[in-house]
Amino acid sequence: MSGRLPRGACDCHCHVFGPAARFPYAEPRSYTPDDAPLESYLALLDRLGCERGVLVQPSAYGRDNRAMLDALARAPKRLRGVAVGGSELTAAILTQWHAAGVRALRANEF
């Protein structure tokens, strides 16, 4: 790619992982990723020239959205999220997630 991205450019799909000691992976899972911390993603956005990004809840965490929500809390002006949930979701949880920057839900089969 040559040239600069337009103002407001947004990466629309990325995952953050780890550290696994703080954000353990779901059991069972189909893969175990290496750590991919928020700082690495923000550096990638800078390198690409993207002002914003969307974090998508990865299946390796199942319905535990804590790693993504933590990343959203640390870069609230730059990131939005896509969470995963099921029958445990309530209006209160959705309201909290919206305030944290979640704008969509992803359906995964577990």
C-alpha cells in the first residue's frame, strides 16, 4: 500500500490475547494463541496509519470478555469492541458493555 490512509481510518477486526496468567483461556478451546497485548495492536495501528480499531472477542476466551474489556478501558477514545455472550446476558450487562465501548455481539458456537 502506498500513500497515507484517510483521516479516521479504522481497522475493523483484531484480537488481543493475554497475559494468560491474568486472562486464562477457555476450556475446551481449539487453539492457544501467543500473547498479543494491546500495546502491540496500538503500535500496529500507528504503523498502518489507522486512527481507530475494533477488537473482536476471540473464541479462545469463550464468553469471558475481560481481556477485550480491559483493552477498551485502556484506549477508550481509539477502540470499540465486539463481545460474545449468551443466555447470561442481561440489560444491565449490555448497558455496562456499551459504556465500555462494545458496539456489537458475536455469535459463537460452544
